Amino acid sequence: MARGTERWESRRDTWLFAGCMLLSALALLMPASWGMAVAAGLRTTALAPFVWLQERAAEGRTSRTRFRAVASERDSLAELSRTLSGLAGENAQLRSLLNLKVRIGPGFIPAEVLRQTLPTDGRTLLLDAGRADGVAPLDPVVTPEGLIGAIREVDQHTSIAMTWAHPEFRVSAVSANGQVAGIVGPTSTGDASRTGLEFRAITYRDTLTDGSVVIASGLGGVYPRGVPVGTVVGVEREQLGWERVYRLRPSAQPSIAGHVLILHGATPLRIPAAFAPRRDSLDSALVAPRPPVAAPQPTPVDSAARARRRRLRADSAAAAAAAAASDSAPAEAEPAPVEVLPPPAPAADTGGGVR
Amino acid sequence: MTSAKAANRLQLTVALGLLLFLQFYARPRLFEGRYAPDFVMVGLVLLALRSGPGVGALAGFIVGVGSDALSPARFGAAALANTMVGYLAALTRAFFFADNVLVNAGFLFGAVWLRDLIVLVASGSGDQGLATSLLIDAPLRALTTALAGTVLLVLFGGWFRIRLDQ
């Protein structure tokens, strides 16, 4: 009986094996499309739980990768948010630039600074406006904060601006109240990123208080009068008891300027008013109330001052023409003659800008 | 006797379920690449050694069809290969003392290598690829499978123990 059972089991095993082999052979021999259809049916029915389990496993396996991806996305968002603050600053700069355009009127060429990686990038700037845009050599380059420099080389679509950090830069300047004139040039630190400005050729009897604004005088014909150059932050040195050199904090920073205006044919009379400090309603609300001050009335002294300024501009134009004929260098060789103007109004005494 | 058989079947079912879990969940998470151990092959071999040629062949066919469905390069090749592996694994029980861990590891190694050989041949792989697969890939895959099976037998040896009286 046991032998019969064993024989039956052996026969059963053989038939099972033969049947499985036959089915396998049929699966191998049947058309591929049929095999694919059968496989798809099995995956969606009998094997679906296993497929689902493997999908979960794959998700679990990639969880670390996904965590890294999420962390990367988080870092990217953090970087983006940091960039957004930069964009906000850039927008503010562009808005101020736009306001400056309106104030200056026609005669400017907007340009974008194309940053380079060289350490001397602060001394010269590559601008994306060139001859095709109307840029010419010696055109002043400004930002809403003040003077950047002048165009040194012009290509068809780009130009190189020499900034105030360049060792060869010089500009004839005058204090905002018009009392002290001199030459502004870069300090001799050598490092472009730490280069400051100094106000030279100041006679010993003329003094400037800290915070006084120094503007371009307009002499030489390169830089129009009224463009802020810097603010006095102290005395740099005194030479032999006859000259005092002041240290200036530059009004505009070439290292952070992203957009600039190239002045080309701008109306000179609008430049000082364009750079005059302006206050909006928020500033007015934040400023503590001041005692009422009588509005300055036109006086003969003021009229005389305006007449003197007009004459000075005329002199500047003449000097510019003469300088253009004699000297094509961007640097302004001679300091402006010190012209004693009448004492300014008390409100403008601290160097609040050109009125 | 009946309760003992039921308990053994329950243990076997749980063990096979564990192997399926390892194959479809632990393997993708713990191992990467083509040399990962094949836990389904471990279950097939151990089931064939325990049950017999017919059941081994049938189990091999089912496992093979499932493998073909999941990787349908040549439908039927894995079914053929696993059927032969299951049947032959059960037949070898008469020639070897299959309750030894090392013998089981050898069974696993040979089963994986034979399965790969049959699948490659049935799938029509080229000579160059066939030689490389059989001499490099298949032995490594078989080795990892044998190691994994050995570990499982050490841990759950009682559940897969072959009882010649059954």
C-alpha cells in the first residue's frame, strides 16, 4: 500500500513537472504580445500587493534621497529668500534711479553694470551701453546717490567707466555751501574695495565740519555741478600748515552699483536739483517737529549768490570748453578757485545738499 | 499528528510570507544592484526540499510566472527555469543530507546559478553576455543568495526543517 502511494506520488510529481514544463514552454512559444498581456494582468491582480509593497520599499529607500532633496529645496528657498531681499534692494535702487531720471530729464543713458571677477573691478566698471546707445568718452556716470565716475572707453555696445576708486580719478569739487573748493581724489590705500576719497587742496583757513556734503563743482567740463561726491568724515592730514586734506565718505559705491545713468547731454541746470535730498511723507512723519522757521525770502544777498552761481556755471562752461580743447584727459588738473559765496541759509548749513 | 502537521504548515506559511516580505520590501531597501539576494529563490528551494518534486515544480512554475510578470523580457523563461529548479531541488533531497546548513547553502548557490543559466539561454542572450553573466554575475548573485539563505536558516532553521517522515 505504501509502495502504491509512493508510486502514485511519484507519478503525480512527474505529471506536475511535465505539466509545468509544458505550460512554461507554451509561455515561451506564444506571441510576445500575449505574454505581455498576461504579465500585465498578473501585475495588476495577483502581484498587485507585491508591487505595492515594493513601491513602498522603494519610497522608503529613497526617503534619504528625498530628505536630501527636500533639504536642498529648503536651502534653495532660503537662498531665494535671501536673493529676494537683494531684489528688493535692487528694486529700490531702480526706483530711485527712475526718480532720478525724471528729475534729470532728457540727456541720460541707463546702463547696467556687468560685474567681473577681477579684483580691480571696483576701479573700472563694464557697462552694457556703448556707442550705439550714444555713450561718448568722458560722459559722467552717476547713481541716485552720487557720482560714480566717467566713461573711459566706449565700444559699440559696451563701455568702460573709470570710477572714483581709480588712481587717476580727480574731480573738481566744492562744498555744498559753496565756500570751500578743492580736488577730490581717491585715497592711496591701493585696495579698490577699501579705497576712499579725500578732499585736497583745502586752504588752511577754510574748514569743513563733519557731515558736510561735497559736490562736483562743474569745473573742467566733465562732471556737472551738483552731483554729490562724498561727505566729510574727518581730517585726513594737514600738510605743512597750509593745506588740510579731508577724508570723504563716498556718496556712491561702485562696488555695489548695479544700475547707473550715463549723463550725455543732460541739462546742467537740472543736475543739482535732481540730486537734492528729497523726503517723502514717511520721512516727514518720522522727523520730530521743528520750531517754525520763517520761509527764506529772496534777498539781495540771495540774488547775488544766484548771480554768482550763474556766473560760475558760465565760467565752468568756458573752462570746460578750454579744458576740452587743451586737455582731453578725464582728470581735472587744476583745483577750482576758491570762491567765497555768501553764507548759506541755516537749513543748508550742515551740508544737506544743493538747493 | 494532525495538529503537528497544521503547526508545521503554519510555520512554513509564515516563513514563506517572511521571505516574500524580505523579497519585496526589505530587499529593495537594504540592497542595491543586481547582486542582491533572491529571497524567493530561497523559499522555493527550501520548499522544494521539504515538499517534493511535484510541489517543487509547481511552486517553481508559480514563482517563475510571477517573475516573468514582473520582468517580462521573455515571458515563460523564468517559469521554465524555476520549474526545473524546483523539481531538481526536490530530487536532490534523495542524494544529499539536506538538513545541513552548508548543504542548503550549496543548494541555493546551484539553484540560482542554474536558474540564471536557463533564463539566459531561454531568453536568447548572446554568447558574450551569456558568458559574462554566468561567470561573473550569476555566481555573485548566487553567493549573496546563499549567504542570505544561510542566515535565514540559522535564524529560522526549525521552520524549514526537513522531515523525512512527512
